[in-house]
Amino acid sequence: MNLIETGIEKGLVRFDEERNFITYIHQNKKRNFSNPEEKVQAEAFLSLVLIYGYPANRVKNYVSVQMGSETKEADIIVYADDECESPFIVAECKKEEITDQEFNKAVDQAYSYAVAEGGKFVWITSRIKNEYYEVPEKKPKSRISAPDVPQFGVKKLAPYKYVKGGISQSETGEAGEVKEPTVDYGKQQKFFELVVVSESELTKIFIQAHQALWGGGQRNPSVAFDELDKLIFCKIWDEKHPRKSGDPYDFQIFRDETPDELLKRVKALYSQGRKKDPEVFKEDINLSADETQTIVKYLQRINLNKTDLDSKGKAFETFMDSYFRGDFGQYFTPRPIVKFIVASLPINNSKRVLDTSCGSGGFLLYALDKVREQANEFYDKDKEEKDHYKHWHDFAEKNLFGIEINDQIARTAKMNMIIHDDGHTNVIAADGLLSDEELRNKSKNKEFEYDTFDFIITNPPFGSIIKQTEKAYMHQYSFGKKELDWLSTNGTTKEIIRDSQSTEILFLEQCHKFLTEQGYLAIVIPDGILTNSGLQYVRDNLEELYRIVAVVSMPQTAFTKTGAGVKSSVLFLRKHKGKASEKISNQKTKLKTTLMKDNKFIETVEKWEKEKIVAIKKVEDEAKKKNPKSSKKEIGESSKEEKGKLQTAFTDKVNLLREELAEKYLAAKQQVLDDYPIFMAIAEDIGYDATGRNTGNNELIEISKELSKFITHINKTEK
């Protein structure tokens, strides 16, 4: 039962019809409930009464506190007596969006109230973060960090708050089956289970924890992100660690424990987790004891493992979105595009899926989400929990793969997968253009093998140039070599390695190598690959390698918010069977040979070459006749201009003939090669504008539905 609703039912609070104002009935105090701090205070008050068990008459809101000559107001004071003369707990409530610096000021404020009033315990809460302190009798200004405030009737506070099987922090009701503590902390002492939180609350926790580590610029935000990931990793590992009902969790604040002792325990968790997953993090935790304590306070109460996958996944995605819009925008594909690609393809749990440039893991996670949705269709999540879990988890563990060249981003992708309950073991940090053998040797993962993936969904880096002098693998790619000119007149057949090639072009070939026959590639590409005349050789090769399935044009602003302004499209391709590629190649070779023969290309060029030589000889003879005493060099200089004109005229004629034959070839090729339909679409609005602001309309949703039908038709009719 919800705290607010229970409070209404128990006669502790009431609201007006619009729920704009809350009245604390026992004090007859009316407050503005639209105030963010009031919502936190209402829950704090109800928690103290309904969960911690304090009589409502002992819990006072908005209590005046005399601080020297000034009168301040404490949010809540809990008294040890019915006369409300002996303050016991002082609580300070702040809005959820408070910064860590502001929260620390609230700690000082609340503690000063407690000292002034003679309180024994202090609780500062924003719901997102909670801190508790005990006020020592002898030195009241010396704070003792505590795991909680006492429940009503508890004389000695337990050293911890959270145990497996404890009671809910957010709901009332009977306590869970928790074993009795070995030490008598008071017969009414109850321990708490970790709480499942909403997507919005978890997002706030992630963002505020990151901001606390970032410190407004004291630490590089990417380093802060890495360190937070490490502690989230520890948190998840602690939750998964087997323990008996009633045993405390390790990732929490303990009473009478120094920050250094907490850091030591967290590092032990980290060490245990790294032994099982050594590829996730290679560096140690690089946080101070105080910083670690701060993050533990943010994360300790939440149950990441039991929080709904959609909620925690979207929370981490939202958190990453705000972070990746900065220096790492190029590693983050806008989610409407990711959703569109995954929704269009017939991915299921038996198919192997790869992203060769996985960035933060967006494509992989949406593929996982798609399979989880399929599990919902096949199994009752409650009655067939094991079958439901196995359906999608086996896919995550065995069929989902990613390659990311940037170590830090690869770690982020792995953490993203861990947050989603697995799949991270098949995300590797490596150059996605390495051969499959090199990838296997580097990663020790034998699954990265050519001709084994059913789907590749990817957004490779645009505009990066791979130079032969820097990367030895250029010779392994056909696109790394210059095309043999079929209209060449010198008869050369020697392969020439290109000095450089763009990454997106090389990835088109690398993806082909990884795909099974009739496997699908969905790839974001710059429009230049489709339209640039200088890249005709790429398009020619693609039609031999793939069946062109669809071209969906994205708006100019599709990647503006991530720092890229290149006009792009999503290209859907289906890998030909080997015989089909061979057939197309042979048809094209035969057509070229026929065109050259029928148009007497070689003979014509040779004839023009002879005519040019004769004409040049004539120019030289006339020059010599005019100046019989001139040397050969002088004659050459005097006739240079005329000979240049003859050479230019010859070159122009040859080029014109080459262009005519090239056009004839393209026209004839359309008649010779097998014809098939291609899905074409232009998306002008994909759900957001150039600034990333939601437009309320996403044409990709309808395009995806139609494209999905088109692909289904291909699979049924084109075997």
C-alpha cells in the first residue's frame, strides 16, 4: 500500500480535491503540496509514523528552533515524550533535485538544529539520498554517522539497516520473515529490504551521483562516469551475492564505521566481481573514502536487480544520453533510429546479432528488449518465470555481440548490458575492422567468427580515414584496393593498395564477412556513398555482395544533437548466397567484355593514338622546317603548346568514349541483372528536432511497420 494513500486512510493527512494542498491533521497544518520539498516531507512524516512506529502526536512538522538571536524552522522533530519536550530525532527534508553541495549544507543545518534542541539523531532526506547521524552526548558537535534513525521503542540502534528479506521502506504492512539479530538491538527493531524504485527516481539517482563525483569540474566527467560505473558494478555484485534471510548487505553504511573501512569493504566487493568478470574493469577504484561513502549513500537503498528491466534500462539510457551528448556524442545513436532499425528486422532469440561499432550498446539493448517482448508473448511471466527468463537471457548470453574500439565506451556498453541483466561478456574492446582471427585472439572469445551472424545492426564512425601506413589490415579488404579499370588501355592487372579508405566503406565489407548467407545488415551511412560519383565502385561492389533491401533517408538534423551534421540514410542489405554473388560478377564481366568488343574500344583508342602520334610528328617537322638550325630541344619547346593541344584533344576523345561506354554499361546492366523491388522511404520527422527536442511525431514508426512487412515478404518469396 502506498504511504500517502495509507496516511489518508489512517487519518494522518488529507488533501483538497485538486490535491494541491496537504493538511497534517493532528497539527491542523495546511501546506502547498505542489512544492517539491513538501512531497518529500509528507513521505518522511508518514514513514516515521507508519513504518518507524512513532505516535503521530510525537511527530511535529515545522517546529521553531531558536538559533542564537534568530528563529529558524525545523521540518520535522520527533519527540521522546508525549508532552513533546524532549527532542529525539530532527529531520530535514529537501527536494529531489537538490545538488550534493546543497545537500551537504542541509546536513549542517539539520545537525545544528539537533544540537540546539538537544536532539539525539538527525535525518536528512531528499528521497534520492538519505543521511543519518547520531549526536554524541559528551561532544554533541562531533557527528557519528549512522545507518538509520531508531524505530519507536528501540533503545540501541543496529549497526546496519538493509538485510535480505527485510520489510519494505515504502509500504506499510507486516514485517517480512527476517531472522532475529544475534545482538539485542531492541525487540521492536526491524530491518529493511532494498527498495525497487521507478525509472524517474533511478535516473535522478544516477545523475546526482555522477554530479557528486564530477564536482562541478573538479573531475573530468568521463572519469567520474567510469568511477560511478565501478560502484554500480559493486552494488549489483553485492545484490547477487548469495546470503541467508536476515543477513545484511555489504554495500551500505554501517554504524561506527569510518569511510576508510567502508572503502575497504567496497573494494573487496569490486575485487570479487572482477574475478568473475575480468574484462569489464581493468583499473582499480580511484575514489577517496569520502567520495565512496557519498555514492554508497545514493545507491545503498535501491535494488537494481529487482527493479524492472525496462525501468532501470531506460534510467541508465537517459543518464547516458545526458552524458554522451558531450564529448562522446559520436558513440551514441539517437534512440528513435535504433528503435526503427531493430523493429524493422525479424530478430528472435535463436538468431545471432552483432554490432561492429557498438558504442554505448544501444542497438544490442534494443535487440534484447525485442526478444524480451517476444518472451512476454510466449510465456506467462509469473507462472512460467523460468522459461520466460531463459528465453531472453540465453539470447543475451549466447547470441548478442558487440565490438567497440574505445576502451572506456566499451566498458560503458558492458555496464549497460549488466544493468539489463547480461550480455556483457560478448562485448569486446577492439578495432572492429580487425580480422575475425585477430579479434578472437585479442578478446579470447571464440564466437567472433566470419559467416556466423544472422543480423548486424550498426552505426559505424563517419569520416574517419584509415591509412595503409597506419593499419596493416587494409590489404585484407577489396575496398582497400583500387578497382581495376575495365576500360583501361594499358592492360594492367596488378592490384594497387589504396593509400587510405574511409571507415564506413570498410565496415560495409567487414559486415559482409561476418554475416551468414542471406543474413541482414542494417547500417547508418552518409548519403555520399549513395550519390557521390566517385564512389560508384562502392555501389557496384555492394550489388555483388548484397541484395539491396531498403534505403530510408534520415533528415539532415538526425545527428545534429550528437555533434554530426552529415546527411545520412539507413541502408538495409541482405547478403547474397555465394553462387548469386558469383553469378552477378560473371554477368558484369561478360557485359563489360561484350561492350568493349562491340564498340571496338581498344581498336578505336589505338587508332586515335596512332593519329595523335602522326599529328605530333607533323607539328615537329613543321617547326624544324621553320627553324632548320634549331636544336631538338628548341624544336620541342617551340612546338610544346601545339603538341599539348593534340594530347588534350586525344585525352578528351578517349574520356568521352569511356563515359559513353560506362553509361551504356549501366543501362545494359539493368537489363542483364535480375530485377527486384527495393523499399524506399524519406523520413522528414523522426521524433526530435536539431536540438533534440521532442516533436511529438515520428514517421519512422509507420515506415518500420511497412518495411517489416516488406522484409517478411522477401524471406518468404526469395529463397
